[in-house]
Amino acid sequence: MASMKDIAVKCGVSIATVSKALNNRDDIGEETKDEIRRIARELGYHPNSSARALKTNKSYNLGVLYKEASGSGLTHDYFSRVLESFKNEAEQRGYDITFLSNSKKRKDRMSYLEHSIYRGMDGVMIAIADYKDDEVIELLQSELPVVAIDYVYNGRISIVSSNVSGMEELLDYIYSRGHRRIAYMYGEESMVTTNRLSAYYHFLHSRGIEVPAEYVCEGKYRDSYTAGVITNRLLDLKQPPTCIMYADDFAAIGGMNAIKDRGLKIPKDISVAGFDGITMAGQLEPKLTTYWQNTVDMGIEAARKLISLIETPKETPIVQYTIQGKLIEGSSVGKI
């Protein structure tokens, strides 16, 4: 394991200079800092601890990687509830949480793994992130205990919502109401999207229903405007669907507004369904038919499994845990 002395020898500077560079002191030049940090990374040096120390010492500090792309930040209904329950459970067990910095504007910015080690984090919960990002992959492939939400990665514990069974339950309800022309607006590419889309196709094909290509539309999560545009496109079809399923409840609200703007009534003229079960869904008129995801239990389970992985790693199985939700029938899906 590299030391500051190793870095100093490699760079031809004093140990004091290395220390100043790694601590971002102002009394040495930026070029010197950059060179010292580059050599430190090459040698595998971490400023606060080593991989061995991570296994033997505990800071009682858990990292949270939350890089949300839609711009909702911590107001995101789904993930905010996961984070809140994760935080509460961790605190009850004597742990604090720290968010991993994701600002690439800082000159002294570290990778997610470097930041985790620098802060002495015992483990990290990945709530949401770009899993194609090299830094996220580096974190997942490291020796640091990690638990991922709604993402399955070989060798890591995953806490996932019942996306497949939830879609099947929601579709089964819509089907039981007599609907056969069911459209689906899905969100951006992700494991959640892939699983839900597969469940949609499988359910309908298993019942002998061929899905027209124009019934399956790529949209965005939590984007009511895009949902409205897609809804109008679906309603303009020569044979429009009798029910439209949306990526989430916010998208469903955008679709409902577009339907009402055309002078149509829900569910008399067209039925709609969402996914998530946010509080607002039950306050709409008509009440939204949706699938409620148990985000509270997801956060609690993520904290429990991560702490178990830290405290008793040999006794903690590395598996996928599925948290079941439930169907909220609402009144936005009419009977044909």
C-alpha cells in the first residue's frame, strides 16, 4: 500500500509538499498539486485510509450516492421516501449518513470511491445513479460494502421494488375491466424500465393480444409535458387505445390534463393508470389507478442489509431482495 513517502519520492518533493497538495493547501502551485494527485492515484494511495483499514475500523458513517437526472433532487417522491426511511433506520442503529459529492466543477473533486475512502465511510447505498458511469462502476467493483436500490449488479446486494409483479397486477386489473387496447408510455432507459416493459409485452402476448408499435411510446419519468404530448398522439390514432398506462404518477397527471383539455372524460372516454402510488394520486379527480411502491420498507431494508454487510460480512448473503407493493384501484380505469 502506497504511503505519502512513496508519492514524495516519485514526484521528487518533500512529504510536507505531498500533504499540502492532498489537503488542497493554497501555498503550493496548482500544477504541482495536480501532478502529486495524479501520482497518488497511480500508486493507489487514499488520503484518509486504506482498503485494509476499511475492513477493520468503523466510522459509523454511511455514504449515499444520489445523482438524480430529472432535476427533482430531494423532492423526488419515490427516492425521497427511500432516503428518509434509510436515514431513520441508520440513525437508530448508531450510523450517520453523508452524501457523496457529484459536482464535476470542483478542481479538487474526487471520484465516488475516493470520496468514500477519504471520508472513512463504512459503506455506501446507491439510491440512484448512472450505472454506465465509470466512477459508479469503480465503486461497485471496489471492496467497499455497497447496497444498490432498483439495480442488480453481480456480487452486490440489491433492494428492488416489485416492478415485474406490479406491472402484471396492474395489467391484470385493467384487463379484467375489459380493456384490450392498452398503450404504455415508458420512461428513460434503466433496469426498472426494461423490467416493466418486458412485463407489459409478456402479459399481453400471453393473452393473445398483439401490441401495435404506436401503442408503445418512449417518454420520461416525472415529465408531465412529454406525457401530454404523447397522450395527444395516441388519441389521434385511427384506432386509439382504450387505456393508457404511464411511466409514473406524475406522467399520468400530465396525460390526464391533456385528455381533459380535449373535452374528454376519464374514465368514460378513455382510461388511465400510473405507477408509484404518490400521495397526490389519491387526491385527483378521478382518483388515479396506480401501483403503490413500498419505498419506506425499501429504505429500511437497504439500511439493515448495508449495516449487516459492514458488521457481519460473512453472515450476510449477497442476494436480491424484492419489496412488494400493492395495487391501488382508484377510479381512473373504467369498465368496458
